[in-house]
Amino acid sequence: FLLDFYFTRGFASRLYEEHEKMENVILAAENIAETLSRFDLKKAREALDTSPLPPPLHNAFSSILSNLHVYRPYVPDAVFAELQHAGAYYKEVPAPGLETGIAAIAFTDIQGSTATWEACPEGMREGLKVHNNVMRECLSEHNGYEVKTIGDSFMVAFEDPSDA
């Protein structure tokens, strides 16, 4: 009986240690993903280099980071500045419809933006930055959820249609 007790106790202790390691891996992966989503490539590299990630996950994040470095020259600076400061406009809002099954979906688009980009790219970069900041402030004030953004378009959702 005593041998079974020590064996079970050792197994439980080892299981707890593995659980803690997995929690650390998840936290590290979340941190790296969050910095990558803001295109904060320097912080993402630092987090990746000091993380306890298993090799396959480390390699996947390294590949993403490498691709972001390659594509960086093709993305306007205003977009990066906006991404790095976007946290000020976000508040945690649960995805709409999870509890009620009802959600209001809205789409936005800047009319004539293609012609404006061609005629005045510097002005459009600044205008897009202002537009996106205003959109995110409004979403925050009205319990909105940013589903995705493509170019100058937003797809947003709200739990209550009157918030939309």
C-alpha cells in the first residue's frame, strides 16, 4: 500500500509540473501572438528568443516573424503607427451573440478611397489613421466588436442592435 501511495503521489506531482509548463507555453504564445498582431517585430523577437516554446511552435512563430519582416516595406508607416498604438482604443468586449445567439453586423467603407489613394497617398495615409482611430473609439464607446479590417473597411458586430 505504501508503495502505491508514493507512486501515485509522484505521478500527481509530475502531472502538476507538466500542467505548469503548459500554462507557461500558452502565456508565452499569447504574448508573442499579441506583439505580432501589432507588428511590434522587435518585442516579438525578444519574446520569441526568451520563450519556453516547444520547437514546432517556436519554428512557426519564427516563420511568421520572418514573413512580417519581408512584407514590412510594403505596408504604409501610418498603418504600423496605428497598430502599435491601437491598444489605447480597445477594451475587452466579448464577441456578440455568444449568450443570446443574436448579433448586429455592420460594414463600413470609405467611398472613393481608391481614387484618393492615387491622387494623394500621404493625405490618405493620415486620413486612414484618423478614420481607424475614430472607428475604434466609437466601437469602444458602444460595446462594438471589431471582427476584421481590410484596407479602409471594417466589419463590426454588436450584441444590441441599438448600439450599432
